[in-house]
Amino acid sequence: MTKPSVRVYEDLRRRILTGEHASGAWLREENIATTYEVSRTPVRDALRRLQADGLVTLHPNRGAQVTGFDAADLDDIFSLRALLEGYAARRAAERDGSEAEREELRALCDAMDEVASAGGDDADDRITELNLEFHRALHRAAGNALLPGILSGVIEISLVRHTFHNYSPEEMRRSLRQHRELVDALTARDGLWAQSVMTAHVLSARASLSRHRADQPPGK
């Protein structure tokens, strides 16, 4: 049976990453304990883990607040992502990886294309989940045991959700094409190609988010 603190942590984390708990929202221990029907001890444990993930900030005597990021923070995060994920893509292409790894990435590309074509109210959320799985699979394919843990802390701080929810149709098509090209680069075992595509992929996501933020009215 899953420990109460793990159950609370995993569900709160999912709700933050999907935007159900938006940036700046307050998470009160008492309310969380009531919602999940647990004591405050597992709630505190869960919130401490979320703080370690960079998803919330704990304020003494006030509670936990979902972390928000200003433009400078986001620029730094995407620059770090481009560096680390570019390295991961190059490693994944240059090592003697298995066909099963590439097939997993192709299947995820197929799934994202299908969801994008079908559309629907939950399409962006579903693509977000599949996109995260794609990136995680590529990180594992790099064959470096440290990379998945390091990269999860950089990527999973609501950035993918924000960018996909605000992509234009052309930006979405470009992102899906880049996923396909990454798999092609891995199949060709061309590390420089894979690194350049991943770098462009991350930086184009940053540009999309910057465009969306610039379009927002002051105070949003």
C-alpha cells in the first residue's frame, strides 16, 4: 500500500504540473489533510518534497505557495535545459542504444500526433503527458544514470504545461516535427544532429512562452 505522504505528494505534484494548482496558489496544510483524509504529518512530508522539487515555497506560519517564475528565471531555466538536454540527445545518439529505445520514442511521437489530430478539450494536457514521457525516455537512452534525476528538476516545473497550452497551431506542428527529427538523428547515430535539434527544440519552446507572456495584459 502506498504511504500517505507519497500519495499526497504524487497527487499534489500532478495537480501543480497540470496547472490545477496555479503559480502563486496557496496550499494550506489543514485543507490538504481534509481533502486526502490524512493527518498533517504526511502533508508536511509531501510539501517538503515538493519544495525540494522546486514546485512550492514553504513560508513559516503561512503555508506553501506554488512557485512562480519571472522572465529572467524562465530564461535561465530554458538555457540550462538547452545545455543539458542537448548533451543528453547527443549521448543517446552516440551510444550503442537499443532498437527498443528508439521504438518507444517513435510510439510516443505517434501518440502525440494522434492526440493533436483528434483535438478535444484535454488534448493539450494529454500531449503534455506524452511529451514528458518522450523527454524522460530520451534521457534514459543517454545511458547516464545522473541525467534523468537532474533533468526532471529542471523540466517539470510547469514549463511544458505552460508552453503547450499556449502554443499556436504552427508552433505545435513544429514541436511535433522536431520530436520526429530527434528520433531520426538517434537512428542515424548522429550526435551533433541530435544535439542541434534538441537545442532548437528547447529554445523554440522558450520563444513560444516569451511570446505568450508578452501578449498577456499587465498583471497576468
